[in-house]
Amino acid sequence: MAYESSAARIAAQLRAEILHGDLAPGSKLAQVGLAERFGVSRIPVRDALAILAGEGLVQPLSNATAVVTRMSVEELQELYDLRLAIEPRTTELAVPNIGRADVLYMRKQSAIMSEPVDGRTWLAANTEFHAAVYRRANRPRTIELIEQLRRLTDRYVYMHLESGQGRHLGSEHDAILAAVERGDAALTARLTSEHLAQAHDSILGYLDAHPSVLDPHAVLSP
């Protein structure tokens, strides 16, 4: 139905705005206001907010209002713990199924990240680089979970990029790509694990130095 496609379109727009910080954590989203903004009835807006709630990006406040989920060090650590438990193994399963077209696509994304592009472009290329691998694992439920975790983590990564930091993580992609090209599944899994751990540490280091980014009263646990 038409409202279903409208709901997906609205969810995609709001998701991008949340990811890029245009809708800050704690922002209230009223169905009436969003319906006016997008020129639709409240039904597709309600369904769009339900999609985002399922992804963990918003939380319902009432039948007519939701709020953008807040960010925290605790959430960041949980997200990376989950990703470390899932992504390396999924990557290992995927490598034997990766073809030449996938490798060329990964090279393209890596080249984009090596250029002086804006944070949104860099993050999109980073997402596609890794997705080109794990989607070949043929594990649809696992892939769906990975993509949900990535969307949630990307809020932190984008914030890190906008601070002028984080792009050094792209240099690790060359080693991952080389391992994929050699068909070395175990090495690709290990490098993916190290890459995730390095990203986690880098973002935590940034938050440690700038605790007010998340909360004016935030402090990191020792």
C-alpha cells in the first residue's frame, strides 16, 4: 500500500538525521508535526516511528510521540561487545563466497575513504566496505542483526568523524581487503576483530577527553 512506502521513506529520512546528529539524542518526535512536515497522514508516520523503535533509534513516549534514544558509554561498550561476538565469525564464513565483483566493490569503497570526503560519505563507504563481506555469509538473520548494530554504532562513529578524528581507522581496511583477496578467512576474521576493537578504543578515548559530548555530567568509569 502507498502508506507502507511512505513509512519506509519517512523512516529512512529520520534515520539519516539521527545518524548524522541533525536530530540530537533526546529530541522529541511528534506524529502530528512529522505528518505536516512530510505531507502525509499520521498512519505512515506512526509506522515509520515503529520501524525506528524496532531498530533502537527512538523510544515511544506515548501513542503520538517518540524520543530519539540517548547515547552513552555503556551503550557503546555493549554494541561493540555484540559486534565483536558476531562480525568476525560471520566474516570468516563469508570469505569463501566472495567473488571478484565483491573485491572490486570493496576497492571502490576503500578508495572513497582515502579521499578528503565529508563524514557522511566516509561513513557510507565504510558501511558498504564491510557489508560487501558479511552479506556473503548467507546468514540472513545474522546479517540483519549486524546491520542493526552498525546503525546504532554509526551514531558514535559519525560523531567521532565530525570531531576531526577517526579517519585513521580506514588504513586498516587495506589489510582486510588483502586478506579477502587471498581467500584467507581466518586472517580476515582476526583483522576484523582487531579493527572493531581499535575503533571502540578510539571512540572511547575521544569520549574520555570530551565527556560533555554525551552528557554534561558524564564521566567514564575507571
